[in-house]
Amino acid sequence: MASTANPTRDDFAAMLDESLGGAASGGFEGRVVKGTITAIENDKAVIDVGLKSEGRVALREFAMAGQPHGLSVGDEVEVYVDRVENADGEAMLSRDRARREAAWDKLENEFGEGKRVDGVIFGRVKGGFTVDLDGAVAFLPGSQVDIRPVRDVTPLMDIPQPFQILKMDRRRGNIVVSRRAVLEETRAEQRSGLIQNLAEGQIIDGVVKNITDYGAFVDLGGIDGLLHVTDMSYKRVNHPSEVINIGDTVRVQIVRINQDTQRISLGMKQLESDPWDGVAAKYPVGAKLSGVVTNITEYGAFVELEAGIEGLVHVSEMSWTKKNVHPGKIVSTSQEVDVLVLEVDSDKRRISLGLKQAIQNPWEAFAEKHPVGSTVEGEVKNATEFGLFIGLDGDVDGMVHMSDIAWGISGEDALALHRKGEQVSAIVLDVDVDKERISLGMKQLEKGAPAAGGTSAAAAGSLRRGEVVTVTVLEVRDGGLEVQAGDDGATGFIKRSDLGRDRDEQRPDRFQVGQKLDAMVTGFDRSKKPNFSVKARQLAEEKEAVEQYGSSDAGASLGDILGAALKAKQ
């Protein structure tokens, strides 16, 4: 039995383990313990934690990023024991691990209570930054750095500042924080306090902080208000920079305060006199005015009559002759134009203007200059299946119906005689100003054709449909004969197919100019020129003879019947 005065190796180990609280058997390892700084050597602190050997800890572990360590010999600090003894016989200590463990305990409590935590941004990582929360490392997403995007975060690094913990997972060692949430909360508190001192209708001075396409943000002394571009002036403002610049001090009126969103709407034009007051009396319907084109859209053009007063010229009121054309092809921005007031709605702040009404209706002007019966010249603009469109004076078009192109041929054949771009002459048959239509005739200018409203037309009026008259051949054509009733009567036409009942009789070349023949009036064209037919006369005479002298079915031949009819007439 061993003597207590001379303890064995095992007894000594047991006493050492007891004096160290189990450290000799590993009881110190993995624990946070208190120690005393015995020396500071270069960049390390020598710390005695009660083990048989001291440990060394880097001084940077005792300070947050960018901050001094502030240690002195004799200070008591907490460290984490990684190992009781390393290969050099020193204790392996860590201040970072000790701070991390203590920080996690503290952060979990603060996260549960929704409190802010202090930290320092010290590094960049993909998608954001790293933050030192007094020992625990957290992730700060780039979108959570500030309320507005920040291009350079350098001024914010290595500075202690508050953060809000968004989520944390101790098992995985993940912490996500937000600086933006703190700023928004602080800003909301400040805005709430400032808004209490503001009221709608209040006039206040502010400084322009930022300008966008739709307006400007004005600092009212710690709280921003939006000055929308439409509230800057009564006149049209295309961009806020035309009126104000960043840094300008402006006087504004508080138009509206939204207590729920804490947004403030501002106005500058509200401080000016409203130009729309008494506008109906100033711009009566029918008044002719001058203005400047300020804006062009697909549906019309806006014309400024004075500063703050604009009227709309609808696309349908822009031109008498240019239909379905974009307004930009009729007027241009900044162009000075004459307009006519069509309608005024003071309540809706709308004025309807007419551009075409400021000039004479071109159809009225044409009718005054070219009455019915006058001759005009123009270019064939277009050919359709029913006629030709001719360009005339005043940028208007007249139409020659296919039946009024030429005598003696079909409308289709007459259309084929002319081409686009050809210069032609025509006579004015009718002008309808309301419907904006001009009817022209080309065949009426041919030899022997009746003039519109002339003596020939009057002579044609004495003829009756179905009447048989003696006509004189004036001209022989392939399509038929141009003839005249009596010696100075109306001129008309006998189509080839109307020269006789039989095909052999329908040859125009068997007739000569000056020859007289009997024909029946079968109708009149749009210019009241008569149409004659030999064939219709023959058929009418045959019908009459059959009725008087019996039917060919009774035994008499058609020749006998016609012969008897002729003898009876003699």
C-alpha cells in the first residue's frame, strides 16, 4: 500500500485533475473560461486560464473590424479552450470562438425580441457583404444595404451601425441581416413626426433633391414630397428639367397628404392664377385664332393659344382633303397655325379646335370658280372599276363615271383608254359641297355633245322615250353612229347592236355621214343626251303589224303582214 506522504503518479494525476476542474481529462476543452492577460507580445496576448501552461491569442480577435483592441496586462478576458495542450505544450485558446458563442446566445435573445443589433460591415461576398456582429458573422444582401441602390459601399464599411436580423439558424451558422429595414423604420418615424406639422393647402419652401421623367422630389426639411410634372405649370411641360434643376429652392403648395402611405403630393401651378377662369368668354365658339403646335399624337395635335391654355385639333378636323393621314404629315411641332374654336368645356378644361375650318372649304371654292358646265383640266389620279378620279384645282378630286368617258363604247372599254398620270379635259356636271363630290364628264366635250344646261339639253327635253324620229348621221364609228335629231335637234348615239335586228344590218360602215334614217328614242344618259335605236323601231313596227293584220300562225307570212301594213300607211 502506497504511503500518502509519497504519492504515486496516478495520485498526482488525480489531484491535478481535481484542481483543474477536470481539465486534465479534457474537462476544459470546448468550454468558454475566464483568463488573465499576463503579457502582450507583438500581435498576441499571453493568457493564463489556470492550466499548467499559458496560451496565446492574436490581438485582432479582441476587436471588431477596424477597431483597436484596448487590452492591458492584468485584464480579465473570456476565451474558448480548443485544446489543453498542443505540441509546443501551450494551451490552444480562441477569443473569436468565445465571442462567437457569447454572441450567438445574445443574438438569439435579441432576434426573438425583434431588437436591432450592432455590427460592422467588413467584407464583400457574392450577392452582398459580411457583417461582424461582435463575434458572429452575418450576411448582408446587396438589396438590404440601403433604401435606394448604393453604388459604393466603401464609406459604410468598418463603421459600427445598427442592423435588423431577418433570419438566423445556429445549427447551420447562418445569419441574415438588413440595414435597409432599420433605415426605413427610422425614416418612417421621422416622416410620421414631420407630417404632423404639415397640412394640405400649406405653402412651404423646399429643395429639389432628384428629378425624374414624371416629376421631382422636393426635400421639405427631412421629408420628401413629389412634385408631379403636371403640377409644375399650367402650360405644357415635356420634362421637369425645363422648369427646375437639382438644388433649386422652390415654393410649393401641399396638394395632398396620404396618411396611410405617408406620401406628400406638391404643386407649383396652384400658386399661379388659373388661366382657364373665364376662358369661354375669351374664346367664343366660331372665333378664329392663332396658336403654336405643342404636341402631336395619332388622334390629333395640341395647339397652345396662350400660356396654360391648349386646345385639341382632332385628326378629323385637320384637313378638308387629306383623309386618314397622320397629323404629323399635316403640321409640325412649334408651327404657328390658324384655328377656329369649335367647342369649349370649361369644367373639363377642354377646347376643341378646327384647322380646316380656318380656310375656305375647297369644294365651295371650286364651285365658285368652276360652275356646272365649265371645262376643267386635271391629271388622272386613279382608275377604279366604276370610273376615273381626276385631280383638280384646290387639291380636290372629281370623278368621271365610266358611262361619261366616251360615246359609242362600253364603260369598261372607255376605262381602258386612259391611264394614271394622263392629262385630260372634262366638263363639270355637278358639285355637291356637303358630300364633297364633284361629277365630271369627258364625252360631253366630244363633237355634237350637249352642253350641261345648254340648248342641246333643252332640245333633248322635247324628245320622249318611245318616240320615232328622223335622225341625221354626224359621224360613223366602230361602236355605232353619232346622230342628230332633225336639223338642229339634240345629238345622240346609236349603238352598233341597235343599228338593226339582223347581224348584217348592224355594220356601221353601211351608213354614211349625212344619211337620214328613222330611229326610236330608247332613253337618256346622265347628261340628258338621248339614245336612239333602229332595232327598237323595227321591233315596234313588227308588233304593231301583227296586232292589226293577224298572226303568222293564221297562214299569212311575216312578209305578207308587213307588206299589208306598208300599203295601209300609203
